[in-house]
Amino acid sequence: MKEEKQINLRVKDGDQFYSNETTINFGPVEFVLDFRCVTHIQDVAENRSILIRHNAVILTPYHAKSFLQVLNKAIVDYENRFGEIKKPGEIKKAEDLIKKERKKLEKDKEDNETYFG
């Protein structure tokens, strides 16, 4: 007869983390998903600064591919339930403003060029 052993399991949850920027890098044996939260701060002395918090998740290539499949399924399920996920109008507007600013900077640079560069 087999003897049954009891195993105690403890799960330590990390702090929840909101991310508004993400980068993905990879090497031969790992993928690094770096989730960042970028917050603009202005203190009482009117000093402006940017606070960047980040959490990195490191996956093997196999687990990264498995994660992609699970995430794709979750997005399909979400869209089936709530409708297509679309880019918010505010982001489109911000992208248009950035394009206009870049074009203006390029034009200003062209206007200020001389024979010597």
C-alpha cells in the first residue's frame, strides 16, 4: 500500500502592477518582457520629473510562444464577448499631433540648412 504524503503549498502574490508601456527583447535562450509604468510628476516646488517603475518577465522561447497562444485566445474570447478592440481616438489624435510636430521640425531644419550644413 502506498503511503500518502501531504504537501503544503504557499503562494506569495506580488503587488499588482499597471503598465502603460512594454518592450520585448530576446536572445538565443530567453525573451524579456519589460512592463513599465511611466508617470509624470510635478511636486510642490513645481519641479517636473518622470517616475518609471518596471517589472520584467523572462521566458524561454517555448514559454513565450505558449504565452502568445494563450494571449491570442484571451483576446479572441474578449472580442467575442465585448466587441472588437480598437485604438482609442485619443491615441490616434496624439499620433497625428506627433506627426505634425515631426514634419514641422524637419521643415524648420531644412529651412535653416546652409552650404556648410
